[in-house]
Amino acid sequence: MRDLEIDVNGQMLKLKEDGSGPPLLFLHGAGGSNWSPMLKLLAEKHRVIAPEHPGFGRSPTPDWMMSVGDLAFFYLDVIEKMGLNDVHLAGHSLGGWTAAEIAIRNTSKLKSVTLLAPAGCRSATVPFGDIFLWDAETATRNQFYDQKLAEERIKLLPQADLDVSLQNKATVARLAWSPRLCNPQLPLWLHRIDVPTMLLWGKEDKIVPFACHTAFVEKIKGVKLVPLAQSGHSLHTERAKECAEAMIAFCREMGK
């Protein structure tokens, strides 16, 4: 795995890259950047590029980034800067929302889109989990269906870098505080996504409830919905093998 840093119109972007094959750009969620078990599996078949969003980790939130839409435009510039074509774009949670915002703007460089439990569209019947009110232990428990995994993560909380955690939370608040975790305009433009799209979603998601899939399914032509039973919001960790296999098969099919 390679740690890289590139300059995109004056904004420095850190990213991790591994593997070879068709490019797969993965956008992380509100918890920040990490090289998940799913990405390791994807790198067996793809050139996986996993950036750390501006404003996360130890990078200050840039003045220009006021919304997820701004982040989407930035990643269109990243794709251009890196000379990427036929990109398999994927994202989880906040990153899935960002991927959708990218795809409604411009799909000319994209081969497919995979959204893993994306925020961005609310359900009329089931509210989002309020990540801004939970303490660290509650937030960790609510990430997972399997509470054994949650307990393992809770044991690591005392070792977490508090500065990084606070920076991540501040940036997420800037992007998704009001309205909570969504863009009310996004459902109006999802019909513009004109590349093959797949949704992966844990049916026991307590943060972005499975019911939120409705707008994506109704508006994106031909979208493939893959519900995962006994899986919470962190499906890329909890169900890493199933997610990776589904994504590899989908990307392979779209590459024909």
C-alpha cells in the first residue's frame, strides 16, 4: 500500500493506493479514512484509491468546502488531476452521499457507482440516527449489528487520537448538521445518474436506516439494490467479504 499526497488546485489531498487493475475510487464516511478489510479485498482485483477528505484527519477544513456539493466538485477535479477514466466510484455513508452528488453532476469519467448505506436522502418514516448527540460508546454500538465487533472497537476508544476525532466531527457538522445528513434537493437530481449503479445496505442500520433506500431506488434508473441481513451501518467492516465480492462482480459485469 502506498501513501501519497497530491496538489489539487492548491488543496493538498492525502490518499492511500493499492492493487492494480480497473481504478476504484473509494470515499470514506464520517468516521474518517481507514484502510478497511473490504478495501484490502478490493485491491486484489482493482487499483484502489482511498483519499482522506479535506478537513479530516489533521488537515484543516478549507474555506471553500461549505457543503457536500462542494466536496463533489472537488473530487471531480481529483479525477481529472489523476488522469482517471472509466472509474468505478464507490462511497460509504457521507462518502456515498458525496459519490451520488458527483454522479448527478458529471459521469463522463465514471464506469459505475456503488453506494454503501449512503446518507443524502431521508426517509419519510424512519429518522436518521443523530450522530451529533451520541457519546463515543453509543456511536460505536450503533455502527454495528454484531455487538461483539462493537465491544472490540469500544476497547480501542481510549487509544483514539482526540484531535483527529474532534477535527472529523467538526467537518461532518459543517457538511451535514443542517439539514441533518441529507440534501433535500438530491432526490430531484438522482435521475441524472446514467451509469450502472448499485446500493449495498445493512437492513439493521441505525444511522442511515435501510428505509432511506427508497429515493435512490425510485430515481436512479436500473439501480441494483443489495440488502444485507444482520448488518448495521459499518457494513464495509461487518460484512467486508460480502461487500467486496458484490462490488468486484458488479464492476466486472459493468466492464464488459
